[in-house]
Amino acid sequence: MSVFKIIRIAAGTLIGVLALLAILIAVLMRLDVSIPASPMRQTLVNAASAAIGHDIRVEGEVRLAISYFPELLVNDVHIENQGEWQNEDMLSVRRARVQIALRPLLSGRFEFSEVVAEGITINLEQQQDGRKNWISNLPRSSQTPRPERGRTEPTRVMPDTLDNWLIETFRLSDVEFNYRDDTMDRSFSHRI
């Protein structure tokens, strides 16, 4: 068998598989298929908690809608205050929906076609001693020795830029903002 025939058969097989995959995705998009993602719940919560430095709990449903732009739907998300604060939650969201494009993921880019959150309550507090509940417990930088010189150089934990991220639509609705400052003995509330 010649090399060109093998390449032609492999290319035909690849094109056939890609065509079947495209048809399957089109059918799933048409049927609006979503599956409960409860098994993923703890993995998502652990990853998000580690990323922001606050404990997160999800009390509602977690669903994954399958399509070319998969959607993650999460209900009743709570970012907890750490330590002794007036409110149990620093932030709570009644419903969140994130839609991401699949094709850019293959090249390492995150393209969110839509990020939507509804029923948001934000509780920011500053205590008498100056501590703030929105400061995370994550280190901003750490000192790592450079073996060639023996000096230390800061290493960023968080990326300096978000070059690989794109959000087309970002929408927040029904937002309640509460701020309490014990150093000035004042509080502020506003609803948007």
C-alpha cells in the first residue's frame, strides 16, 4: 500500500469523524440538552475556593448544557466571609450562567460568549482594627531562590495580564451592595 493511499484513508477517516461530531453537536444544540453536573460540583467548588482564597458553597443546582457554546448553570452560590464578620457571606449569587466557546480552548484561549449573574448580594465590611473581609488569604507573591545567583526574586501567583481571556457579554442584574465601615461607624446600602 502506498503512502499516499494511507494518507488519503487517514484524512477521509478524520474528516468523517469530524463531520459526525459536528452533526452530533448540531443535534444536541437543537434539542437543548442539559445534564445535571452534581458530580462536578465539589471539583468546581474546590477549584474556585483555591483560586480566590475564600470558601465557596453551592446550595443550588449545577447543570451543564451541551452545545458548541457549552453553558454552566449554577444556582445559589455563596462566597463565605473568613473569620468573625457581621454577615455570613461576602457575596451571594442566586443564579449564574457562563457560556464558553470550545474552539478557542484548543489553542489555550478562554473566550466566554456570555457571563451572566442575577440576584447578587455583596457585603463588604471593614472592622475597627482595619481588617477588610474582601482581602483574600492568597499570597500575592512568594520568594523563590534563583540557583545561578542565590538571590530571591518575586514570583507572581496571579497572572499579570489576561491576554488569553475574552468575555463578549458580561451582565449583572438585581445587585444589592452593602458596605459597613466600623472605623468610621458608617454603613451604606444600594440596590442596582
